[in-house]
Amino acid sequence: MKPMISICIPAYKNAVYLDVLLRSISLQKYADFEVVVTDDSPTDEVKECCAQYKDRFHLIYQKNTPAKGSPANWNAAIALANGDWVKIMHDDDWFATDDALDKYATAINLHPAASFIFSAFNDYENGVFKQTHRLSNTTIKRLVRSPLFLFKKNFIGNPSNVLLRKSRVPAYDEQLKWVVDFEFYIRCLQKVSIHYITDALINVGYNQDQITKQVFRNRSVEIPENIYMLNKLGVGILKNVIVFDYYWRLFRNLNIRDISSVYTHLQGNSFPQPLEKMLEWQFHIPLKILKIGLLSKAFMSIAYFRFIISYRNHS
């Protein structure tokens, strides 16, 4: 029988973390679900971990040969899903309570127009609770008004917090790693209605092995991915001051002081002229001044209004 929800787990090693997740799934009061595990591991540790749960719930296991990598492995798990709804769960995250899945299912029934359901979540770093992330009504309204508000901050969090109607799910862009979930959310929110659950239903685990930890402030990753994303979504989104400020902070935080530092890392992406103009303006400002928050914001505002005037004159 077709399940309501497919829990999709793109696994890679980390059998210890995976066991915590599978155990949290086995404790769920809600039962109309399946689990799909697509395994990129070079060994059988994930397969052996899954075998321990085969009698507790319906579990589909697939070994990827060769390994697909992230996020292609995410797409592979979703492709195998039979449910009307899909829920990516990273193998180092887990359900916060035994009624978490039931609360997601209740939201499906109470909000039939929604195709994108997400919840508050808890942060755990190396197994230690850090904080709960919960959004205000104002933030939710701003996300509904414009998905580009996500350029201010990824308020949604990682994919484990999200439940998606499968028929409305686009593929994750396999050219991305650093901004992959962020870019995916923008595309989703441009097309579907959302519902937010204020309860923290997911525990998100952070550790040094994660891809995001490995590529943070890495020019060879952040520059091409962010330029690719801008070209994909359309350079016109720079008219939104939040988007403009995002790219301003990107170059500032990467300590870009000459245009060649950007061109070295473009990886075939075209570099939009408005960003060249932005950088030219930044180069006139000493980096130590640029790193002072209020001053940086003031200079960004000037650059933004210069861009808007130029954009209007050429439209």
C-alpha cells in the first residue's frame, strides 16, 4: 500500500549517527510512512545498520555504485520514494519527539493548500544541545511575500526540517553543494504555498565532517556557486536590496581585493557586470573599514542606489 510519507535518507558512512536517526523513526507514533536509504558508503556499515531495523518499519535500501555524492544522492533517494510526501533526513539529524512525524502529518491534513511544510528545530553540536530556532510570524510573512528574503539568512534550516509534496518537488541542483538547499528553497517557494510548525520537531546535528564545515570561506566553492546561482535566478534579483547586500557581504567576507581573485574561480560562469561595479566600489574602501558593520552597510547602500539608477537607465 502506498504510504503517505517517504522518509528519504541519503547516507554516507556515519552508521553511528544513522542508528540514532533510525531509532528515532522506530519510536514514531505515526505509522503511515516508509524509509528510503540510498547509500554512498564504500563499506557495508550503513547496510548493516539498516538491517537491524528491517522488521520495525518498511525500509528500502539502495547501494550507489559508484557513489553519487551530495546532492545527487538526495535526488536518488527522492526518486525511489513511493509516498505522496517526501522528507529528506540527513543521517546526522533525528526526530526530536515520538510525535514529530504525527505533527507533520496533521499539518498535511489541516493545511491542504500547502506543499512545503517546515518546522522549528534544535541545534546539537557534537551531541550537545545549543539552541532552538523558531521563526516569528513576521519572518514567515516576509518569506511568503518574497522567497528572496532567504538571502538575508537561511531561516528554513537544512532539508531535514522540511516536508514536501512529491508532485511539486523539483530536483536539487547537482552542480551545487554550499548553497544547494538555499537555492532549492527559493525555487520551491516561488511556486508553492508553505506552512510553518512552531514546535521543534527535528534535532539537527553539527560536526566537523559535514560538507558545509569543509567549504566555509572557501573561495573556490563559494564564488562559483554563488555566481552560478545568481545567473540561474536572474541578475535582476539584485534589485532586491537584501540580495544585493548578500553579494556585497560575500566578497567582503572572502577578502576579495582584486578582480582576478574572482575570475580565477568562476569555473566557466559569466561574471555579471553589476557585481564588477560592486567590487570596483569595494576596492576603493580599505578592508579594515569595510569590515566595520555600520560603515560597510553605509557604503553598500551607496553602491546599491548607484546600481538601481544604472539599472533603470539601461532598462
